[in-house]
Amino acid sequence: MPVITLYRDRFNQYLGKELTTEEIAKWLPWLGTDIEDVGPDYVKVEYNPNRLDFSSHAGLARALKGLLGIEVGMPKYEARPSGIVLNIDPSVEKVRPYALAGVVRGLKLDDELVRELMDMQEDLHWGVCRDRRKAAIGLHNLDVLEPPFTYTTVGPETRFVPLDETREMSMVEILQEHKKGRAYAHLLSHTDRYPVMVDAKGRIFTFPPIINSELTRVTAETRNLFIDITGPSMDAVRNGLNILASALADMGGKLETVEVRYPDKTLISPDLTPQEMTLRTEYARELLGLELTDEDVVECLRKSRLDAWVKSEGVIGVRIPAYRIDILHEVDLVEEVALGYGFYRITPTRPVSTTSGRQHPTIKTMNCVRIIMVGLGFTEAVNFILTNEDVHYRMMRLPAGDAIRLANPASALYSITRTLLLPGLMQNLAVNRHESYPQRLFEVSDVVVRRDDAETRTERRVHVAAVSAHARANYTEIRSYLDALLRSLGLAEWSVSEATHPSFLEGRTAKIRINGEEVAVVGEIHPEVSNNFGLETPVAAFELDLEAVMKYISKD
């Protein structure tokens, strides 16, 4: 989760009201944030990634103004034409095809504000831009450049001085030697032409998504900014620019538009035209359990910094500022009503019911397994349900499977859902291979498997897996632990038969069956798997389908 450190005096300047750090820490959670730390002159605030307009002092102050009634309704931003043109060369179409830009004049920067801008830029890179895959942001000192600007591509030997360097470097040198180049070179691995922006004198001032030029470094003396955002996703490009431009306007900058000329069209950016939606008052009442009139809903929405009016009886018109990229559905407007109303004003009530709750049988069994495994001397591990093909298949010597793939993974490390727990435990051993042995770990948690059922294509199932790593780890030891677990769960009978499994050593592997149904695999991990994880110590392991076993466990 992103975190911003709010300095009291700077925050109060934007807020227009003197609050102590304790008062700031008291009010901000009602905007849906968490307080991480409170110091004598600062508050550390963790905010939800869908509220990237909270990535600056100005953005949080803008929202809190509404909640406190200092300023309500949608903020109005005016962007006048700058007369600056950004030409989009056709050669970028197959590299990073989209670009927008904006100008901000009259900023009064200092070292603290420059650092805040850089932090905000990185938060937007992480959130909206998906670690620069969908878009990349550049902030430049406009006064050292000469428009018009051109977004084009160049060859690998083209040279310029990148940020934090004193010498000219070629594109290839930047990708291989510069810190940012090494981090993001993979984003340009599909091309031998590299995107750049140049001014009227042909000077390169940005190499997106890698690095800006030292020429346009932003310092405390910078007063006029040129913003460029480029990438393969126009939505991410537009959203990032709108959030950044709105925050800079609240910081005292004067917004100006740039004429972006594509081969087949011309766009004016930033475009801060608000989105319009409608909200049914009855829908808000139903979800919130509050007796609200149309006028009440309008007042609440305005305190959430939206424009609202009674469109017709029971229907509210809502105008949403361009920086609020998180509002997608009518239910999101209901949340804004709740924020504007004030969660602190809502009295918690118990649901009317004649029944009492109790633990789900699956959860009860999982907790029982935890107690048993800890009693057997194992330590519980808790891993992500997301993993990647390399760890889950190649390193475990398994053929590529049909795990559920994420449509838009934020990282290559988390691209699929796991179908087994053992790969995660092997990773745990790899991370702890410098610790003393024996190491005995277990996990009881969900996996996601595919089904042949046409109506339900996937199913979450509960597994339990365990690993034992030390010089004498073997089949007999791990089998005894699995037998102890099954007996402790109340099972009386199961069969054991020799088996082969790519992740386990042949001749020292078995399958466990109950009433003919295969429920577990147990044995010694194959040496190649251990080598893949950098382990030099023998490992024995088992993985059990707990839900399959639960059918045979006494309900008592």
C-alpha cells in the first residue's frame, strides 16, 4: 500500500485551517486512509491504491476540505492554451504509441516540494502506470526547452546525457549501465528503435519509459513545468496526467494545454472534462440503511468534492472530477455518500436474526490441522495464492499446467494462481537456507484448480503441505508425520502405494488413497528440484487435499 508523509505546516497551508497532527490523524481515517505513525510535526498516511489522488499534500487536503465543510463541490480547474505543440511521429506506433502532455506555470517549488513531486510521480508509476508498463511520466523544466516538441524513435547509438549522469550515453549504454535502464529495459525488449521526445533544436529531453535528460532536471528554482506521459495504454496516460495536473493546480500552478498532433487526429491535453453519472436515492438508502432525502444525498456528495443536483424525484445527477478515476459504478457513488455523511455518524446495529453464528466446518478443520502440525514440531508458513509459472512448474519439474492466469498481472512474479502449496514451501526453504537445520514448515490454505464442469470452471480447494529439510530427511520420517496427521484427524483406514511424481525421487514416493480416491502424495523431493531452489540439504515433503479427506472425518 502506498504511504505519504504529511508535514503539518505544509498540509495546513493547503487545507486553509490550522490542525494539530493529532487532529489530522483523527480526521483522515474517515476518508478511508490508515494512520501509520504520528510525529510532532508529521503524520504518515497509508492510502488505498485506487485513490491515487491522495498521493500529495494537496490531494488529501482537497478531500478533507470537503469532509470538514471548508470547501464543498467539485473543484474547478481552468487550463488555457499554451500554444505549445507536441507532434507524434508514426514510428512510435509499434513501440509506445500514445502520448499526452501539459504545462504548469508559476509554481513556487522548494526542495521539499520537489521531493514530494518525485514521490508522487513514483506512486503514479506504481498505481496507474503499472510500474511503467502501461504509461510513464516525465516532469521537465520547460524554460530550458524550445517548442514545438516531437515524440519519435531513434536508433540504438543515439546519445544524450541521462539524469544523474555527466556524460553522454547511447541508448544501449543506458539500458545496460544506468540504474533505471537496467530496471526497465525489459519494457523495450521487443524493439530496436527507442522512443524519445526532442525539442525544436533536436535535443532529447526524455527517453520513456526509462529516464529523463539531465538537461530538464527539476529543481527548487524551476517555475514552469512540462509534463509528458507516454505508453501503450491511452487510459493510463490520460488518468495519470489528470491526477498530476489537478494536484499541481492545487499547489498553485497555472494549467495550460498542449496541442498533441497525431498523424490522424489532434488532441488537446490535459482534458479535465468531468464525468457525469446518476444515482438513485433509494439505492443509496438501501445499501447504507440511512433515511436520506434527495437533498441529503446531494449535500453528502458535495462534501465528497463531487457536484450533485436533484435531476428528478429520486434521481441525483452527479458530476465527477477528472482526477477521480476510481468512480466506475453507481455503487461507488453510494460510498461517496457514506463518506460525505460521515462514517462516524453511523450507529452500528446488529442484524435482526434468530440464529447464531459458528465456525465453518472447513475453517474448523484447518485450525485443527494447524494445532496438530505445530504439535508435531512444524512451523506454519503463509504464502500468497499468486505465483508464477517458473516457480510453480519449471523449478518443480512439472509440465506446464492450466493454472488460472491473471489478465493484467502487476508483476511477473505473480502471474498465475497456485494449484499446489509445495512450491511456496520450497521457496520458503530457499529463503531460509542459511538458517540452522532441521527446518520443518507447513501450510494449510487455498489452491485454485480447474474443473471439467461447464458451469463452474474453477474451484478453490483447501490443501495442507509440509516439508522437512535436514541431513537425514527421508521418506520414512515424512510418512510418519503424514500418518500422525491423518490419525489425529480421526481417520482409521487409508492405503499406500508406490508412485511416481516429477517433483519427487522415484522409488521413494507414495500416493495415499482413501476408498480408492487419491488424496495425497508423500516422499523425498527430487535432487533437481532442490538444486533449482538452491538447496543442498535433503528435503522430504507431502501434500494433502484436505477437502477430499474431510468427507471421511467424523463431524463430531
